[in-house]
Amino acid sequence: MAVSNEAERGRKLGTQSIVILLVLVLSIATAGWIMMTVSTTSQLPTSDFVTLPTTPLSSKGEKVKFDSVIAITEGNVAVGVKGHLLTASGAPVAGVKVYMTYYLQGSYRTQVATTDQNGFFQALFPMNWTGWLPVTFTYFGDDQHQGLSQKLGVSGETSIGAP
């Protein structure tokens, strides 16, 4: 009888070991799948980024200014920026590129937007934020307008009840 009990106990231990091993393998496989899914969905779209030109800012023409630069918000978080590029006298600077550079995931990223006929520009960023995000806005200028590079802190905070 003692031999029979030992054999039965050995089978139970073998069955328990197999079940534990099976649960462990399934857990590792599931964790690997989750990590792979998260890493592929959180990768930044490289097509949104450009290289900031190295040409010097133009010193010819009328001075310009960035005006009404604010965050684009969804819910209670900021997802991008918008604003206007105007001459010092308030006229819009239309059809020009505005570069926006900010720090994200260990390096500086630059995106570009083209102003419309009202000097309006906007860009959605591949992340959202609260608090202040330092963004450097750069317009290189042309024969009619001087170039400008200005670092602004864009608030990602929205007040309750804000549209």
C-alpha cells in the first residue's frame, strides 16, 4: 500500500509540475505579445518629423512676430499648437513654413506647418501633455520678411468649463 501511495503522490506532483509549467509558458507568451503590441502602437510616426534647415535667418524686410500661440486641446490635455505669423504692423505672413521644435523621448523633434492666407498655422504632435511644453518656433524669412526664432512655453492646461 505504501508503494501505491508513493506512486500516486509522484503522479500528482508530475501533474502539478506540468500545470505550473504550462501556466508559466502561457504567461510569458502573453507578456511578450502585450509588450510587442504596446511598443508598436507607441512608436512615433517618423513622417511627422523634418530636419530643421541650417540656413541663417533672413535679416531683410519687415520684422515679424508669432501671435496668439496656444495649445490645441482634446479633453483636458494638449495635443498640438496653433497660432499666427504676422508682420510687426499686424499683416498676415501667408504661405510660409513655420518650424516647431520640442523635446520628446530623448531627442529634439521638429515639425513644420505652412501658414494660410491669414498667417494661421497649426500642428498636431504625436503626444499629449499637461503643464508647460517649451517649443521653439522658427520662421527663416525671405526678401520681404525678417526671420525669427522664438522659444515659447505652451501651456497644456485647460481650465474647467473652457471651450
